[in-house]
Amino acid sequence: MVRKGPTLQAMAWGADSLQVGLQLGVVSVSGTWRPKDEERRAAWELYVELVTRIAVVPLKPSQGLLREALTSLYSLFGITRDILRRYGPDIARPRPEGEYSFGELAVLVLNYELRPLLAHWHPMLDLWEAQRPTTQSRAGHEDAWEHANRLREELEQARQRLVGYADLLADAAGVPPLSGYPTP
């Protein structure tokens, strides 16, 4: 089952079986995840990374730098790779039809949510940044970019989808989701 907005359906924290419903860009992921102990630990590690980054924390207008937001999202590729290597192939083994593993979900999020966003916006922002006069601040130059508001909108849309993923990881790790806490 897939819904828009925060795209998640899961059972009680630490449940043996979690219902997965994620909308990742153009791909819908729907099924079950029965996390093993290693997957629960991996979920916790990735969860901590997600909830402490722009991935799930709103980037309000005129706050922060777009470059830093893209860089933070890009760093999730290396972090996810490290977690997958550390926990080994057991957390990524294919499961029966309609069931997912941590590895499958992690790679789907990277390839269908983050990769398209970054592949589109990194080069465009690079071109704009190369035109910055030395007398202008990075923030001022970004704010003057004709595409700045659109990128902020797309970051917000991705953030809303990633909140569902973070909440699923929290459920797998057996902790209450921190995404519901107010942000400054």
C-alpha cells in the first residue's frame, strides 16, 4: 500500500514484520520487511544518519546553503555503502516476492530517490556557482539563482518521502521515530 506525503506504513516499533509502502520518485515500493537482528542494527545506523541531516529536517527559505544540502544527501551514498559492507551480504539477500531486505530498500532509496535529484541538480548548481563574483557571498549568489526556489521545492518533496523511509528504519530498530519532533 502506497500513499503520498510521508510515505510509510509500518506496524508497532520493533515488530517482527513491517509493512513497507514507499513512494520513491517514480517507483513505488510495497510489501513486507521482516528485519533480522543485523538489519535492525544497520537500520539504526542509517536512521541516525538520516535524522541528523537535511534528508529529513526541513530547509526553510533563506536558511542554509543549497550546496550543503546536496552534499549532505550525496554523503548518504558512502554511508549506506559502508553499512552494507560492514553487515555483509545477509542484510541484502533477496527475499520471496513482496518481501524486502534492508539492502534492497537502501539501494532503492539511493537509486530512485536520491540519485535522480542529485544527478539533475549538482551540475546545474555547479554551473551557477562557477559564475559567482568574488565580491558576493555564497548565500547571496545562491539566493539570486533563478532555480533556487525550484531546488528548495524538490528538496522538500524528497524530504517528505525520506521521512517515511526514516520512520520505517526507526520501526525496524525498535525506536520511536524522531521525525515527529518539532524543528527550530
